Amino acid sequence: MERSKQTPISSANDSPIKNEDLFMDLADSFKAYDVRGIVGTTINTKAVEAIGAAFVDVFDLSGQSVLVGGDMRPSSPEFMNAFARGAALRGANPQLLGHVSTDELYFASGSLSCAGVVFTASHNPAEYNGIKMAKAGAVPVSSDSGLFEIRDLAQRFLEEGIPALVSETTGTIGEIDVLSEYSAYLRSLVDLSAIRPLKIVVDAGNGMAGLTTPAVLGDSVLSALPLEIIELYFELDGTFPNHPANPLEPENLRDLQAAVLKHGADIGLAFDGDADRCFVIDEQGNPVSPSAITGLIAVREIQRAQASGELTPTVIHNLITSKAVPEIITATGGRPLVTRVGHSFIKTVMGDEGAIFGGEHSAHYYFRDFYNADTGMLAALHVLAALGHQDAPLSKFAAEYEPYVSSGEINSQVDNPANAIARVLEEFSTGYDTNNDHVGSVCASCHPDLADCETAVSTLDGTTVTASDGSFWFNLRPSNTEPFLRYNGEAVDLKTMVLVRDAVLNLVRNS
């Protein structure tokens, strides 16, 4: 990895930074597993500089390299520099990565054994920015592992100033380019050189996939693969002039779906703003559910691990993935393990359990060979390899991994999520206890078509109601990053899925 000459922090930063003209409560931007706020309102350069200093102090990084990258949002370069100044003031040696995807930061942190951060607000609108943090080795930072300690110390630095170190111990700032090494490493994990030729459409959404796709799948960095790539919105533009970089919302997939049909493509790929998530469209223009992708990749990773001598490899999935996922894992000889939603929590479980792979309903995919971190691009490589090593179209091939009917994730903005959930539980169960699963009957007067169905309620992650006969389940979960109550559901057929979905959403949205 190429390094530029390191330069010392300017003398303008020799004195403590004061913040007498603005009060900012960092609790407004620090979430359960990252930092995310509105630029100039809940996060600004002074706050970021204080966070950089606190990051070094909390993790005792003085004298060590700290990686600092950012996405294409207009505020990211300024924030990267501010974080680096704060980190250097506390004795660290920040290494600026420039524009990177989030999984590039994880790769750099893992391969270089350095702590690091990436400035991104993922799929949030243009006025947002934030920080995802990692300890050395791409170990996640969350509210359980230092994030709130950083918040509290940074708040003190904002109010009292960042204590200056003696000049000899002040760090220096350098630069590192990791794109070539990142691209080569991903290709070393999945070989596409022998697949049948594929035509693919990639919608980068003006996000970081506009940089990483040509490097990994194209020939801008490495040799060409048997892929014809049709590019949509590859220009890096954090104002998102074409559509929000949030493929989880169906309307943001319309352009990709149309392009797949127009060009007769074999597959479409859509990435979110920081390119750590990948969504898949089949040749007919229909979305392939993240649960199906989880099942597909799980089979590949289980078989590869078994070939290396692992008898029963562990695969992680979150509570909201299709029930087909654990069924597929078990049938392939793996051990399914369910965990709560959230990248930092899943990464921790991955490490603790030695899991080979993990998948979420939100299209985050985690790999042991990628430092237990999530990477949309490695998931895309697996899907392309699976598709390209057989002759069936993606719609037929993926259907093997998607036997049930899913609602997808549906967001509702409600004033009181707890009350909304209580209304649902009043109709779908009786005697609800937040500490214990409970079986009750659906209210016959409100939902006669479901009246004979017994249900079980779980509070492992949000609130999950499951029909005892296996005909449906649904989950309601308040978002950690946005003011939404999220609904996910699944059923054995379309009629039941629609019936349950509409009944629950009516209760959620009508007080």
C-alpha cells in the first residue's frame, strides 16, 4: 500500500480547541453502533475533531496509526481532516485513505491491524453524515464496546477544549491508498475467471460503488473478467441527484430494473451509498430477496468450509431473515445461529462463534475471511460465481432459495412505537409478557380469517409474532437510526402474507 510523506500538524492546532460559541449535544448523533447526524446541526467539524481526539484516548492509540476514510458526501473531506487533526493532537498518526467504501475501511483495518473510521451516513439523505468505527482488525465499535465512552469524552473536549500534548508527541498525518489491495483481496476469495460470460447492470446510486465496481469487477485496477458491465450513476455525488442511495426502498430500484430489461442483462446489482450492502435483481427485473442471497452464499461457504475439514460450520442470520435460511443451512450440514439486528452485534457473534458467514434481511453480508466484517462487493462476487457456473437464469436459480412469500421491510413513522406494538399485540395475542414468550389467539372479531391461529410472541429483537402452525410470522422493530417502526413479515403464500401485513399495518398506523 502506497504511503505519502507524513507531515506534522500545523501550529494552528498547538493550543486547545475552544467551543464557546456553539453547544452541541453529542447524544443526538451517537447511536447504538455508529454516529449519524445532520451536518451543521447535530454533527460539525468541531465535534468531529473532538471525536477524533477521544477515539485515540479511549482506545489508547497514541503513537499508533489510525485510518481515516470517507464517502462521497460533500462534508466527508472536511470531516476526515478534522478527525485527523483531533487524533494527531492526542498523539496518534492518522493515515488518510481518501474516498473509500465502508468495506474498504474494514479491509484496511483488518489487513494493517489498525483502528480506523469511515465518514458515511450510508443510505441516509444528503444532509446527513456520520462515522463507522473499528478497532484494529476491523473489530466493531458499538455502545457495548467504547462508543459511548468516546461520546462522553468528546463532549468534555468540546466544552473544555482538547488538551494539547508536548510538541514531540504530537502525531503526524499521512496518506494510504488501499483500492488496489482491496480489489485483489476480494478477487482472491472468489474466482470469476472461469464463469460463463455475464451481462450485468450495476446501479451505484452516485455512491462509493462507482469507485469500487470498476476496480473489483471491471478492469480499472485488475485484469478484465468475463463480465459486461452497464453502469448506472457511477459519478461520485453525495447530493444523490438521481435517486436516494437506499436500495431497500423499492422505488430506488426502478431505474435498475428498467435497465436490466432494456439491455437483456443476466443480473442487476444495486449498492447503497457506502457500498457495504448489495441488492440483486434477476433477469426479469424482479428483486431477489436478501434472505435468498443469504441462503445461496451460505451453501457456498458451508461447502467450502467442509472441504477444508470443518464438519458443521456455523452461519449467522438475524431474526428477520426468512425461515428458509436456517432450513437451508441445516440441510447443507451447517449450524444456523440467530442473533439480533445490527452490524456490530453480528460481527461480535461471528468472532465469538467462529462463524464462516452471516446474513441480514437488510442485505448486509458478513464473512470470516473478510475479518468478520460486512461487504456488499464480496457478496456480489459470490452471486456472480454461483450464477456463472450454471446455465439457468437467475430467476429460476434463486427460486430454490426463496420458498416463502416475504413482505419486505415496510417503515411506518409513528409517534409512539411502544403503543403501536401494544395495539398489535392486543389483537394478535393475549396476556402479553415482555419477559416471556406467550401463546395466544388472534382476535376473531377483528381478524376472522386468522381467528383459529395460535401465535407465539418473542422479544429477542423487537417484537416477533409467529403462527404456531408455521403459516406466518412478522416482526415490529423500532429503527436505531431513523424515526421509524419497521415491519417485516413472511407467510407460506401470498394471500396469507397480504392478509397479515395489512392487518398489522392498519393497527400500527391508526391509533
